[in-house]
Amino acid sequence: MKHIKFFDTTLRDGEQTPRVNLNAKEKLRIAKQLENLGVDIIEAGFAAASPGDFEAIKLISENIKKSTVTSLARAVKKDIEIAVEALKNADKPRIHTFIATSPIHREFKLKMSKEEIILRVKEMVAYAKSFIDDIEFSAEDAFRTEKEYLVEVFNAAIEAGATTLNVPDTVGYRTPAEVYKTIKYLKENIKGVDKVDLSIHCHDDLGLSVANSIAAIQAGATQIECTINGIGERAGNTSLEEVVMIIKTRKDIFDGYMTNIDAKQIYPTSKLVSLLTGVTTQPNKAIVGTNAFSHESGIHQHGVLANPETYEIIRPETVGRNTDSLVLGKLSGKHAFIQKLEILGLHISENKIEDLFNEFKKLADKKKYVLDEDIIALVAGDAAQIEGRKIILEHFEISRKAGQKPKAEINLLIDGEKVYKEAFGDGPVDAAYKAINSALNDDFTLEEYKLESITGDTDAQAQAVVFINKNGKRYMGRGQSTDVVEAGLKAYINGLNRLYKENN
Ligand code: KIV
Ligand code: ZN
């Protein structure tokens, strides 16, 4: 069997999605889910980029056992040393080092000649290899690099000890036929290429990242770099779930190929990532979008009832959707709750189960059915909690007299001190935020507030996401509740707690 390895970069390239900013605890939650999903390599971040990235890679390295954990590093000594330090407790560490190779990057960004780049590749791959055996080398903007030169660069990387060669379409420029041709050319011309993994890394600027990744597999690539829900810089990266399901669904084409991915974990992972990053998927997104398995027209519904295969090429259960055989409600006990967590692949430590179960009970009192999405949201909400919170919401009330603006009365604990504030606003959330602002009397600004329903029912939980700006730095906050004002308040307080945690 040909093993196609999945290299997930949700926590590195995915986190480069504008505005997304995850803390170490949230990244660990996602990493655990990626491991459950069966991802072969988790790119946990870019250790030299920030202390936050370093801390997250270290935490993930200490906790992930099955998947390889990697950190990105520019082809410079300092970056490699920081990556090595962050990965030092990983069971299976990998250094992922890169340098750009295309003419435009050589001339305008690096101001380096072809020869200088080759020398740097040799030195830095060998340097990384002196610490860790598993070395991936990426030629940034490879698909706009002269193909003969690209072969020289990759030859140098292999000679210096690289075990994976990654070919990125950094700007999402190529078409499937071109990708196929280039990968075939590299397979035929790099010395020793069959002893290493040849990897593809695509961006979605022209909407071709998945098609290009598939073309690369057909030309002989053995590793796919991708993100959950396709999140990433600009138009994003290759969607893991789409590539996996193409390989699994089109067995006629991918006969003899295998992956380590457990497809049933796709939907829970997608939901967890979208809740924690605040980046929702469009309804018609393949595999994971709300409508991906909905049949609207009568003709289609009739066909599906007679035989699902008339209009469905994938059963929703295959990707972990509609696991409704175990519907939870207020009478469900802890045993059923734990079983549901297991079905969703959400491995929770013993000491957390009790807290989560209490949260579940509170939710079940408000909602008739607690759906899979609600359970995933509870776990995401727990990962988003800031330890040592400065501000705690004790109680709030919203009232509105006829002809008047809504009034919010808020009881907070700020650094352990009880504070009561009231304010009027254009709407209940506005009033509540004004009350909090007056309690804090600080100069931050709310840049964005958005509200989304987690499930589609009328008693659905809403997730509010806010972005707060202080001194040019953005802090994201998230909150969820069946009460939309409470969701908004929780999100605001969560964002402010992140802000104060970093600034105190
Ligand atoms: O898109 C890209 O070129 C990258 C590399 C750093 C692998 O993300
Ligand atoms: Zn990239």
C-alpha cells in the first residue's frame, strides 16, 4: 500500500488566518484532536516567531505521543536552535526548515544569489540534522522557481540529510496539470528522491489547492500539507477533509493508497477548529459545511429516501456527522456523556470530566436536545477559559422601559473585588459592554463583534466572538450561551482577560 502522510499545519499556516490567535491551551486542545484524527505530522507553530508560539510547541511536544510534532524554522541558526529547544520533549520531533528559491524572492526579499541559497540550504539542513534526525526542507515559492534550479536545491537538501522535501505553491498560482508535471519532473530528477518523502503544500488563491494536491499525489507525492477547514493565509490552504475524502471515496482511482486518517473524526475536528478560531465554514463547504448533506429539492429527497446513493456519494456518518444514536438531554447521566465524548474523539482528562459534566447539565436544563455540536462547543469553551482571570461575571440583568434604551446592570469580580455598574446602550449588548467599560475605565476599543448560532434550533447556543484592540494589538474573545446577551458578555470578558493576562 502507498501510505499518503497527512501533515497538518492548522496551528501554523492555519493560524496565519487574519485575526486568528490561539493561546497554548487552545492549541493543545486542537493538537490532541488532530492526533485522534490520525494526522501523521502536526506543525505546532513557528517557535522563533513569538514566545507564545514557542510555549505552545513545547506544550504540544510534551503531550502528543503518536503524531510527529514539528516547528517551522527559517534556514538560519537561531531559528533552528529555538525550534530544537521547543521540541526537546517531543517523542517524535521534526524540524521544518525553509528558504525561498524563486527569482522574485531571491531578488527582492532575500537579495541572495542562487549559489548563496544552495550553500545556505546545505549548511542549515546539516545544522538541523545535528540535533534531530527527521528534517523537512521546503523551497518556498517552489512552483515559481526554475525547475532545473529547484532540482539542485533539493539535491543539496537530501545530501545534507533532509528526509522530506516539500514543494509549496506558496501563492496558489498553479493548475493541476502543471503541478502534476512539476512533481513528476522532480521525481525523475532529484537524486535519492525515492528514499525521502516528497510533499505538496498548496494555497487556495485560485481555488485549486485541493485539486493541485490530488494531482501531486497522482504524480508521486507521498505527503500532503493541509489545514482543517482549509484555513490559512489569504484564501487559505488545502482542506484536509476534502483530500481525505477524495482518496477514500474514489477508491477506483486511489486503489492501493492508504492514510492513517480516521474519517469519523473529521466533523468533530472541523467544528472544534471553527469554534476555537472563530472562523466558521461557509454552509456549502464540501464535507463539513452545514448544507453538505442537506437535500432541498423534492426530487432529491425522494431519491435519497429510496436509496441514499442516488444523490449522496458519502454517508454523513462516515465523516462523523449525525451520530444521533446517542442523543443527550437532561435525563442523560455521566456515563452517556462520557460515551458521547468518546464517540466524538474528545479525550478529556479525568479531573476535567466533572466540570464539563456540570456544564452539560446546566445546558441540558435550557435545551431540549444537547447535540454533538453543543458538546464540542462545551469542550472548546473549556479550552478557551483563561487561567487566573482578572474579571469574573457574577450576575447581569437587562431591562427596558417603553420608549427608553435598554439598561444593563452588571455585577463583576475584578481582581477579587465586587463591582456593580449600570449603563444604557443602543441594544442590550451595547449597554452591557458600556457597563463593563465604565468598571474598567481603560483605553481599549472593541473592533468587531459577531454572533453565530452553533446549532440550528430555536433553543440553540450562540457563539459570540469579539476582537478588542489595545495599543495596536488585537485580542480575541469567545463566549457561548443559549442567551445571546450572555454569550456576548462572556466573549467580551474572555477577550479582556486575555488582554490583561498579557499586559499585567
Ligand atoms: O506557503 C509556503 O510556502 C509555506 C512554507 C513556509 C512551507 O508555508
Ligand atoms: Zn503556506
